Amino acid sequence: MKGINSRPGTLRELGELSLLDWIRKKAGQTGRQKGLLLGIGDDAAAFSAPAGETLLATSDAMAEGVHFDLSYTTLYQVGFKLVSVNASDIYAMGGAPRYALLDLCAPSDMEFDGISSFFDGVLDALKHYGAVLAGGDITASRSGLVLGMSMIGSAKKIVKRSGAKPGDEVFVTGCLGDSACGLWLLKKLGRPVLMEEGKKAAFDLTHGVKKKVRLGWETAGPLVKRHLMPIAKKPPKGASAMIDISDGLAIDLIRLCKESRVGVKIYEELLPVSGHMGKAAPVLGLAPLRLALGGGEDYELLYTARPGQHHGKKYKAWRIGEITRAGYIISGRGGEMKELKTEGYEHFTSG
Amino acid sequence: MKGINSRPGTLRELGELSLLDWIRKKAGQTGRQKGLLLGIGDDAAAFSAPAGETLLATSDAMAEGVHFDLSYTTLYQVGFKLVSVNASDIYAMGGAPRYALLDLCAPSDMEFDGISSFFDGVLDALKHYGAVLAGGDITASRSGLVLGMSMIGSAKKIVKRSGAKPGDEVFVTGCLGDSACGLWLLKKLGRPVLMEEGKKAAFDLTHGVKKKVRLGWETAGPLVKRHLMPIAKKPPKGASAMIDISDGLAIDLIRLCKESRVGVKIYEELLPVSGHMGKAAPVLGLAPLRLALGGGEDYELLYTARPGQHHGKKYKAWRIGEITRAGYIISGRGGEMKELKTEGYEHFTSG
């Protein structure tokens, strides 16, 4: 068994046991979590529940070629995003992230340096959310990298998808469609952009775009960052129902309405759209409204609240409409009513 | 969106949303778990902790072509085993399984019938262990089926790997090597054996074996079952340290010793080996001792206990040796001492 200091090239050369030792040491160096009795290194992680709080558990998988493409994403970014996606689910229940379990399914010929970057991303993100890596599983994969994470959190009071009532106001916590627009930019660029180094990377998109307009870092950077390294939003106080936007505003809003057995009316003019996206989308030949409604991977919170009872004063959110008895309606800028369609990302059928 | 009653052929035809509805309905029909406040259908599962108990969380991934081969394993069996593997980890901490989260990463062209069988296996096994499906994630896979499960359990008192002391006795809860021997039989047979129908399937292994001996169902059936549908063992009372045998007795025993900073001496003549395995192994050209020490996937519990203080009277386990101050030793049938090597399954390097 080789020591980790010899820096072997691939996972096959390193072996599972040495990798486990390395992960255990690395995870142990990054923060502690109150209540964690036993972390990595036994058959299961052990923890105590915070007094009087409800426990939450969620899991999300990300597969190479489906959820991420290493031709324009770094492994650091993949690790960071895997954590954010799970943290977003915990926040969407009104909770706080606490412990993460990681299932790493990697090809034997994968370079150790890549795995090391991946863990840097995972651990940096966990630190951001105040959570720790408490366990998981490492196995070989036949083809491509497949990542699974489950996250355990807790909440004083959980917020379900099913609590919306007619008359409630509908809010989102940030601009919509940026992530999808960033993904389009990355696909055109076809190479990774190192957001994690905090540098303004070269990003002059002059080819492959519809109009001959040069998109500089000031416009493209924030959009790409929203896709590569999303930051999950902490929940507001007083929400009556909540969901995080992972598959697109329209599909996730309709999910919330179905669970609550209500309808909704939103207003196109109230949808928050960033200046960056408003500028970049036409250059790419994309319609900002379509990106905002169906782009997906926004990882913003979408919630409802009784009028006047929503969130703290300093909480940043945009009102986009109201809950009704039935029907899913979007009111256009000219006041025309359209049916809100479930456009958004659906696995197996979307391409 | 097609209804589930139209029984579409593939996941692509069915779509993610219909599949989710189907899973939610199916999971809801199979048992309830005290303390589960919110199951499938929200951003995260919500549950309360049993009063005074410590919570446990574990996860395991299984990838097609690495952990299972659909040319000799049914999807029902894969589902059943995925649950057993996780339940075994919870039992190995002295706990009881409660909630499971499933990450299903499946190719779009996978048949719905296969997914349906897989869920039957998952839900039957969860029922066996008194646990319920509380959430998870469904995504498309680029190639092959990748499954992840995380399980949450609880224990009045957790048993770590690190509690063994010199003088403690060492026990295993069942025969060793059966699962590995069953896997060899399946590879020779090259087709699935339907254990789940409770039938004595045709199983005459007359070709591809070393000696011209016919292995009938009576011998082969129990071995194959141990590999395809292992049943995790409930923990004993009073164990000082415990681990489940997933990668082989030798490797897992050494893991326990390293965590406890102790040595061990086990006796070849005390290792429980089934009559089936003793009969089948030579026919396959395999050494029973090697299978018992390094075969892996036994999912028996390996534990230590102070002399005279171990488990209840009715608890079935075999004493195989004792904990020492240092060194990993196996005493042969003739009394000769050999060093116990970490033979067993290691990901990335084995295979």
C-alpha cells in the first residue's frame, strides 16, 4: 500500500484504503459540527438530534455526461455544486444543513489530482454552509464519474410544498435564468472557466454567437458562475410553502401548486431577470423569458407567504404573483393571460 | 404526460414526473415508520429522532458492471441487496434501520418493467428490515445503472469499531465465504437464478467445473442466494466493537483491530464454513479457506466482547479467536502460526 505522499497518478495505483485514509484526514481538518458523535471511518456516521428540532434528509446524484461535462467544468466546481444542490433542498424545507455523506463512484484510471480538486470543492462548499462530511462510500465505476450526496439537516419548523393558500403572495429569492444562460455560454466556449481562483478569467466570446457582439467577463462571468458554482439561499421566515428551483420556475411552481392544491398567477413584468442575462441571451439567440421560466438549475427559493406576513425586513426576495384557487397563469407585459406550461428539465425525456 | 396504466416500454416514454408519481404511490402502500413526518414528494424527508437514541447514517452505491452483472442477476435481486448492504451497516453500529433515500441513475432506454422489479426488491427488503423509503433522486445515466442508497437508523447505544480490548473474544454471526462461492457459481452458470420466486430453479452445473461432479440445487442454491439476496444480521447485545464483513473477514478484521489499536489471533479450525461451500469450492477449483478469509460480501457481523459478557443466550454466533496486544495472526489446523493478510476486495485495484 503506497503512502499518499508519493502522489500516485491514478486511483488504481493509490487503492481504496489509502484514498479513504486521505479523505478521512482531509475531512477531519475542515471544521466540526456540534452533535456529530462519529464521522468517517466506521460503518455509519452517528449523531444526535438538536433538541426540539425536526430532522431532514435529502439526496442528489450527479452523473458525468448528464449533469456535468468535464470539457467545460472543473472537478472543484463539480464538488462545490454537488453540495450546493443538496444544501438547497435542506434550505427549501426551512432547515440548516449539518452532515453530508458522499458516494464517489470513479473510474480506476482517474487521476488523484482530480479527486483532490473535487474534495477541495466539496469541503469548501460544506464549510460555506456550516456542514461537515460525515461518511459515505467509494467504489469503482465502469464508465464516467457518478456522484451521490445525501445531506442531513434540521429545522425548528419545517416548511412543506403543500402549505400555500389562495391569496398568498409568491416570491423568488433571486434572478431567474442566469444559470441556464451561463450553461449556453460554457457550451459555446467549450473549455473550463476557473471561477474558484477568484480571477477574472479571459472570456471574450466572439465566435459562435448569433450577433457579432463581444461578451466580456463583466457580462459572462456572473452568468457562468451561477451555473458552475451556485450558492443555495438561506430560507426566509414565515413562508407558508416552499420549494427550490432546480428544474425551472414553471415546473417547480406547478409542483408547489399541485402539492398545495391551488392555482397561481404570476406576472411576466415582475420576474427578476439580471442585466447580464438580459444582455447575453439575445446575443446567443435565446429569449430571456424562456430562460427565466424553464431554464433550470437556478437554485433560488420559490415560496409563498400570507400577505404582510412574509420574511424579515432585510431578506431579499421578489414578489412575482399570487396564489389562486385554480389554474396556472402567466400575465404578459401587455396584460394578456397565458397558460403556464411545465417547461423545464425533465430527466429521461429532455435532451 | 402518459399515465402509468398505459405501461410504456422505456423510461424515456414514461418520463421522470410519471415515474416519481408511481414510486410515491408504491412506496406509500408499503408500511409506515413511526417518526416519519414527511416522505417522498417534497425537497427533503422530515423525521423526528426517537427519544434518547443516537441517529445513524450510512450510504452505499452499486454500479452495473462493478457491483452487479445483469447477465446473472435480476433487478429484483439488485434492489433487495442494495437495501441489505445498507441495513448491514446500521446493524453493525448496534442500530435499527428506519429510513432509506434512493438515488436511481438509470439509462433512458431502460424498460419500465425492470424498474418495477427493482422497486419490488427494494420495498420487500425495506419491509423485512422494518424501514421505509423516505425520499431520493431520479436521474438519467449515460451508461449503465448506478444506484445509491443512504439509510438512517437509530440506536440506544452505538457500537464502534474502536472498542476492542486485549482479551476480548472475537465472533462472527454466520458461515464465511458462501457469498463469494455463490458468485463463482453464477459466473459459471451465466444466467440469472430467480431466488425471489421461492422455487428450486433448475441448477445442474455440469459444465465448466473442474471435476466432473454435478452440483445440484441443494448445494448451489443456498450459496447463490447468499450472494444475490443477502440478509443482514441483527446485532448482538454487549459487543465491545463491531463491523460488518463486506470486503472479506481478513480485511474487515484488520480494520476493526486498527481502529481499536489492538492485535488479533484467530483459529482456522474455528472459522464457520458451510457444508455447501465445503462441497462446492473444490469442484470449482477454489480453496475454502481463501474464500472464508477473503471472499467478501458475507454481510455477517464481526464483533468482539469481553469474555462471558457477550450477546444473549439465543443469539447465534461463532467464536473464532481473541483480541491480543499486537499482530494479526491466524493459527492453522496443525497449530502453525501465519500472518493474516489483508486479502479481500479493494476497489480500483481488485478485479
